[in-house]
Amino acid sequence: MSEGYNPKSFEAKWQQKWAEAKLFEAADNADRSKNKYILDMFPYPSGDGLHVGHVESYTGTDILSRYYRMRGYNVMHPIGWDAFGLPAENYAIKKGVHPNQTTQDNIRNFTRQINSMGFSYDWSREVNTSSQEYYRWTQWLFIKLYEKGLAYKKKAKVNWCESCKTVLANEQVVNGNCERCGNTVIQKDLAQWFFKVTDYAERLLQDLEGLDWPEHIKLMQHNWIGKSNGAELTFALSGTDEKLRVFTTRPDTLYGATYVVMAPEHALVDTITTDENRSRVDDYRQQTLKKSALQRTDLAKEKTGVFTGGYAIHPITSEHLPVWIADYVLAEYGTGAVMAVPAHDERDFVFAKQYNLPIINVISPDGNDNESKEPFIEAGILINSGECNGIKSDEANAAITKLAGGEMKVTYRLRDWLVSRQRYWGAPIPIIYCDKCGEITVPEKDLPVILPDDVDFRPTGESPLVDSIKFHAVTCPKCGGPAHRESDTMDTFVDSSWYFLRYADPKNESVAFDPEKVKAWLPVDVYIGGAEHAVLHLMYARFITKVLCDEGLIDFKEPFTVLRNQGMILGEDSQKMSKSRGNVINPDELVNSHGADALRLYEMFLGPFDQMKAWNSGGIEGVSRFLKRIYSFYQSASPTDSLDLSLKTKKLVIDITEKIEKMQFNTAISSLMEYLNLLPNLPYSIGDLKTFVKLLAPFAPHLTEELWSTLVTDNTFVSVAEWPIIETVPEETEMNIAVQIDGKVRGTIIAPSTSQQENIDYLARQNDKINQYLEGVGVVKIHYVPGRIISYVTKP
């Protein structure tokens, strides 16, 4: 080795050697027990390139992948690109360049950055969701869902920006305005394609229980699915032949209903609204169009509404209850109408107080009609409830539902997945429309439906594909007559809902994946990514997995056995990193100045892997010094020839093994640092040195390859060396005693654990390094702290 630690002199060298040896390519081994599948949530290749959040997540999966290879597993650790979608398209629009070109440019940059970090990806399995080879099978998946009755088209409300002439995702609506131009966003009805996720609501809920996922992620999915047990009741609408259905989780409170609230867009609003109230109702409905569902259901916002002038008839008492419309009720949730019981619901209570509506207590904690200034929302004993007085809430639910002629029912908050996008950069939906034959799927032999390049990809309000003549002019596959294609493209969540399956068989041109290869690898053993994907991506991937399992194409019902989230890395100002704040850390600069190993170790050393932590530029300097000390020590090390391991080394093996498997990377690095502090003061063997390099290898792969090349003569890689296995170690029979002379620690000695002060003093004076400070001087005082330190005070 050359003098001095210089990562530039060897990091690129080892990256090239790994690539030439195809060291990280996984074999198609059919024995599932010997395979490990470690997966990152794949990135979308943005123009900003790799950021330190990517490095944190990818280092975590790389440590696991390298560790399991050394444990003898056949590890698949693939990489690919979530390359379709709005971020890529908007970047292309900003640059004035076709998104295919900008996406490929960005992928090249990401690839360079990823390789510079030494991540052990299997590049032979690389996928790109915007490639025809991939989206052909995304379209195949759409057809499978369509054939199973799980893909359908209907009109639905979307966020619409009149200025940009485009549909916006909820995330693009900020305070009711378009994030791009600031124009007011309205709700607009458009014909859209959906996947029927709701058919799987109960299974998606029940199967959460067996997953080794963070509890907060499972809770978020649980809440998103939103299972409710209750009753569906029917209220006749006065003066009409119409019936209004409402769902309630508290049928026991029915006698306390004093008004009814409908969503402003409910189909019966026009029917129930009286002429004198129509103007106010119409104005309110127009205002509602300007609000997103998130704004409308915000619990903190002021509740507003308008009286329609109509009345609903109470199904038991026949009392006429006023019907209001209010934007906090959504047409797509439940039945789009609710019975309001202000005495026992906080939201209804606030609304009733605001509009001076009646409040009737019907549930009491003790059976007495106690006046209260707040709604009582717990279960209790019924009062003011006719023949049901005195019954407990849980007993009254079924009884009152029966009296009202309703039925007990289970509902879910989960909505079907809207997959249509009126944008260019996405997989075309494989549907053909024929005047004679109607709606037809594209025959599988004709896939892929290729995204045309003869259109202006900038948004106009309709999909840009509308303007492509060569795309639309097709022949009906059934009758042979003239037909045209669907012009919408698919939501990119469809691309990412199955990509983990394609990695098992990425080059297959005949099928999306070979079931036998998938069986050998999946479900994914460990999946790591940001908590921001807790609901949508993970929910959709679970849904698609269950559909494919039902079709007999795979034999498992959950895609990810273990899920872990990396914590967000904040800027040095403890704020989220952003260009506007000027606190973004560029990993390229750090690799150039400190080396990839230093950056990898530092990001793992910052704190617990799953916790939020702030960047500290001084911290990477400390990690870099640790690597320099390792390099320097190994250059001058004088081990014995023995392969036997010291007790300290054996304990370190057990410690690091356990911490890697628990993903306690920060404390694993601390243990490695502590061991290095002890090592120069211990008798150590060549076995100790080799073992330390192996334990460090998953964290700092470049430096350890460099060190390994000086410790062995067979041109092997430490990256695939056998991981040391230590089952148990004997009880500690030795202790490390620090020796301090006149306030300064001058060394460490090893002594039997039974040693007293006299023995410790003797051993210290036998140590040449220590004795040079004691020889020829008078010692006036010796203080021994048992098991820890011996201190000498000499004559001045």
C-alpha cells in the first residue's frame, strides 16, 4: 500500500474490479432457502441527481446485501428506475427537451453517482419503467385486471387548473391553488379509469397483522382502509318519492338526529332544494368546487353549510328533519349523506351551534338526562329514545336499526384507485374503442401500445396523445372496422405496483415473469424506503400482489416480508433540505473530498437508521479520521501468525452480527471504533486482523478490499469472504486497565480479572511503552480503580 490514506487511489479501482468479476450478479438458484432478496424503493431519476437521503437508504440495503453474501446467501440486490410520471415530465417541460432524452440523461447521472458509492447492485437486472420492454407488461397487467372485472371507467371529480389546462394530483394543490401557476383549482368531472381496490379492502386490512412492518406504517394503512361497522338507514324525502340513504356507526343515537347533511354534489340535492333556497345552494356548490377533498375534511376548518329548504322524514318518529348541504360531507364517502346527532358528535355539535339547530341528548353515562356543554361521544345508556330507553348502546344498535327498517353494514373509507392521467409521459392504457364493438382490450400479441413521439407533450387539458394520428387510427381487433385508442396514460403507481416481480426475470420477452423464478425469490425479504410511501405505493403493491395470487400467477399474497423506513436527513439548520433554504448537501462533493466509505459510514453513524437526524459537516471529518487510523494501523501492524481469535474479537463478531441483522448500524460502527482503540494495546493475531476487516467490509467496502489484498495472497475479494461465526464466548477472564501517569493516559494493559493493585502495578511496569514514563522517577502516589484504571503521581 502507498503511504497515507487516500481513497481516490483505490475506490474506483475496486469498483471496476467488482464490475469485471460480476461479483454482485445473483444466480437463478431455485432453492428459496439459500436466496435473499434485498430491495430499495427504486428512485425516479430526477434532474437534481442523487441526494444524501438516497445515500442513507441505499447504504442500509447495501450493508445488508454484503452481509448476507458473506453469510453464504445468493443475494439479489437489484436497481432500476421509476422513470415515467409527472416529475420527469415537468423537468422535460422546464428544459424544453423531450422527456425520453432528459430521463435517459438523468439515469446516466444517477448510475454514475450510485457506482461511485460502491453499492453492490446487480446491474444485470436493471429495469426502466419508461422502456417498451417494461411497460409492455404494465399494459398486460392492466388487461388482466380488466378481464377480471377490476378495471373500469366512470366519471369522477378531479383537481383542475384552468390556467394550465390540466388535471393535478392532490399533492400539486397548495391551499386550493395550483402549485405551478397559483391559479385557483376547481373540481371537474372527467371520465376516468379505475382499479377496483375496494374489492380487496377486507383482505388488505386483515393481512396487515402478519407483516413485520413498522407499527406506524401499518396503522396508516389501517386508517386509510378505514373499516367501519354500523348501519345503513333510509330517510324518505318530504314531498318527493325519493329515499335518502345514510350510513352511521352509531345507530344507537338515531333518536337524537335533528337534521341531515348531504354532500353538495349529491344527486338528490336538486330534487330536495326549494326555489327560495336554490340560489344560495347553487352559490355554495360553486364554492365547493374550488376545494380539494383534503381541505373539505380538515377537522380544524370552520364548518359551513346551506339549508336546502327540504326535509327528511325520521324513519322511526316520522319527524321532519331539515336537510342541509355542507362541504365536509363527500359524495364518494359512504352514501354521501349523514344524519346529524349534535349531542353525541363533535362535528355535528359545532355545526348545530353555528346554525342554531336543535340538540337532543339520547345517550347518558348513567341513564339520567344531564345537561352538558359538550357532546357526549362515548357509549352509554339510552334516554329520550322511546321504547329503547334504558338499553345500553351496544345492545341498542341492532334494535334501533331493526325499528328503523335499516340493515347492519360494514363500510370502508378506501376508494378505488384512479389510474387515468391526461399527461404524456406514462404507459398508454391498452384500450380500443369501436363504434360497433364498443370497449375492447388490445390483444396481448399487439403489446406494447407504444407511446407516440409525434405530439407536443406539454399539457393542454387533454392527453397529448389525442393529437397523434398514427396512434389513434387503428383497426378494431374484433370486427376489423375503424377504431381509435384510449388517449389517457397510466398513473406511475401502476408501474411501481409490480416492478419487484420483474427483477426476478427482467429479460423475459414472452411473459412478465416466470412463476418459477418468482417463486425462488419472492416475497421480498427486506424492503427499505421512505415513510412517505406508507399508504399509496405499498397499498397498491399489496393489491396487485393479491390479484396475481388469485390468478395463480404467484403463490404468495404479500409482497414485502420485512419493511423498514430510513429516517429523513435534515440540513445543518435542522430544516428539511431544499434548494430555497440553501442547505442541500451534494454527495458528489463529499465523495470527492472524503471518499465513498467515509460518506457511507457517516450517514450510518449519524443516528438510528429509522430516525430523523440533522447533518453535521464536522461529523464526516471524525469518521474520516477513523478510516485513516485503520489504514495507518494495518500498514504497521505486527500480528502473530495464529488464526486464533482473541476474546475481544469473538465478542465483536457476535456484537456486529446482531447489530447488522437488527439494522442498528450506528451502534455497530461505535463498536468497531471502540475495538480499534483497544487493538494496538492487545496481543493480536493475523486472525484478529482478518476478522476485523470482514466485520468492517459491509460498511466500508473499498478500504477493506484494499486491506484484504495485503492480508491474503489468493486474489479473493473480502466482499464474498466467509463471515466469521461465533456462537458463544466464555465469561470474561481478562480486563483492560488504562494506565494514567500525571493525568495522562499512557497505555492499556491486560490483566487477569482476579488481579489486585499489586499485580496491576507489576504488569504496568513490565510494559515498555508505559515504563518509559515511570523509570527513574519517583512515584509519590498510586490510585487503582478496580477493573478500570491505575493512576500514578510522580515527583515534580
